[in-house]
Amino acid sequence: MKSNTRDRILEVFKKSFETNNLHKVKLSGYESPEEDLKAVIIKPVLIKDTKVLQYVHSYATRDVTKNKELKDGLDHLEEMLSSFNNFSMVTTEHVYQWNSKTSRLFKSANSQAVKTNQDHDKQKKYMLDQQSPYLKELGITNASGNIIGSKSHKFKQINKYIEIMDSVLSSADLSDPVRIHDAGSGKGYLTFALYDYLKNTKDRKVEVTGIELRKELVEKCNALAETCKYTSLKFIEGGIADQEAIEAEVLLALHACDTATDDAIALGIKSNASVIVCSPCCHKQIRKQLSKGTQGSISPLLKYGIIKERQAEIITDVIRSLLLEAHGYKTKVMEFISSEHTPKNLLIVAVKSKSLQDSTNKLQEVQNIKKEFGIEYHYLEKALKTI
């Protein structure tokens, strides 16, 4: 291959990658008879928000995949160009071809208008509208409505939450408008997303209230709601435990710390909410009691710090679920998002059941767990005044 043709290939390859136009490169016709290398396919992929080049070396009986950053990828491509007889590259706009019988790089229009796919998996169609104004104001998207790289995990988390809530709310018997309270709403990522999805995508009548202890966040979120013209979304200042029974059909508490989750569950039960959804965080209250009075076969489960911590999380959330069931809710625990993104990934979903629940049996199960692990009390019991 002539040096000017090689340089031209590397130049077009580099530019296409940098401008997100590169779709695929294929090298075939390997010259060395000692190896059974059939072809090399090169594609851009995203791995943990970093765009790299994926090289797949296809042999007769196996494929070998390696990921390279642009500089190393260019060096590797330059080395391979002297060992293959055929080169083709597809971009969003053009198709480039070269073979050893010619000296030129041929360029033609791409009649199929290929769209690049840089994700490891197939591109997922998200439920949220990336052009929604609150996403830009909250720092999830840029001015063009594109997801900011460092916030892609947050965007996926929000979408997963909306996917779950859409299923939960669709199965519940709710009034019109749906009254939703988000206890411990924080910066409002999920509160805004749920309001926007229900109001603007699903065309449902909703009244959403965020409850937040920090005054500055309440003021910021109310200002943003006004900017976005979300007239049925408001934020109020206050602690979860300070709230009296409220008119809420749906009570949410996402990552409320330690016993704040219990305060939220108790508030939902006292308010006779049809749906209670919480994502627990910081399970400290039960852990402090675990070692007291524990004997026999249970004792080794609490010997190691990290195991004891996880055991406390499991026991805390199991008791929460049982107490919800004792108060007439059909409850399930699911994974919120992959633990790769956050260790706080459990979601407790409780929907008011129309059938009678065996509350006595559920309360007895709670007592059995407490006795087995030497637990004096669970905070939610006191919040509900069951002890």
C-alpha cells in the first residue's frame, strides 16, 4: 500500500471516529498463511461512558476481542493495513473501499444512511424525553438535549425508576387526579421525572408534592417547577416524621436515610396510601442491636463486619415488608438498578390489597425474627405504634 493511501485511510478513520460518524471497518484477505485469521472488524463502542475502538479478530474457530483508545487503535490499524488485501469502512454518509489490486481509496455515498451504535448493547428506547427542560436544568443533558457522559448512569437510573412506577401505578386503583407525595425529594431528579412522564407523556392528571428538609433545595425545586410550567408540582419544607396524615394516594421515599425510610412508610400507612414505594438507605438502627443476645447457630453470621452489615440490611427490609403486609399491603422487593451503579439498589413496592390480610401471622413472623437475632425493636414498629 502506498504511503499516501495509507495516510488517507488513517485520516478519514480518525475523523469519522472523532465526529461520531464511524460505523464499521472490515479488513479481510490476510496474507500470512501461518495463521487462520479470516477478518478484523472494528467498531466504536461506549464502555463506562468512554468511547473506544473495539477490534474483533475473527479466526476459523474463535473470535478475539480487544478494546483500544484512539491512539493505540490508529497504530494497530496502521500495522494491519500492510497485512490485508481488502479494506472497507462504512460511515453515516460514505463507504470507503480499497484492495491490493488498486492504489486508490475509493469513496461513494452511503445509500442506506447507517446510524452509528456505540453502545455495547443495542440502543435502548428510553421512556423519558431527553428534551424535557428539567433534565438540562438538573445537569443531566446539555443545551442540545444530549445526555452528558458523566450523567448517563443517572439517566438510566431515572428511566428504570419510571419504568417500574409506570407498571406499579397502572396496576393500582387510583383516583383522578393522582395525588403523589415524595418524602425526602432532595434535588428532585425522580420527582420531576415522574411528574413529567405522567403529566406530559401519559397525559394523566397528577398533583405531586415533594417534601424536603433543606430549605435551599425546596426553593430551587419550586423555582425550576415554575420555569418548566409544571403547575401541579410543588415542594414543601419539612421533615418526614413531622408530617401528619396527608392526602396522598402514592407515597414515595427514595434513599431516605436510616429510620427516615420507616417514617415515610408509617406516613403512607397512616395516610391510607394506595401505593407505597421506598428505596432504603443506611440501615443503622437494627445493626446496633444485632449482637445482643444472639447465640447458637446465628452467632457466626454476625462475626464479620461486612456480613453483619448486609445481614442488618436484609433483616431491616424484611421486617419492613412484613409490617406493610400486616397493614394490608401486597408487598414485593426488587432490584432498582444494577449494583454495578449503586449498592443502594433495592426497592420495596407495596400496593394496598382489596383482600383481607392475616395481620396476626405477619406480626408473629416479625417477633420470631427479632427473637432469633436478639433484636429489641424495629423503629417502624414504634412509628406505627404496634409495640
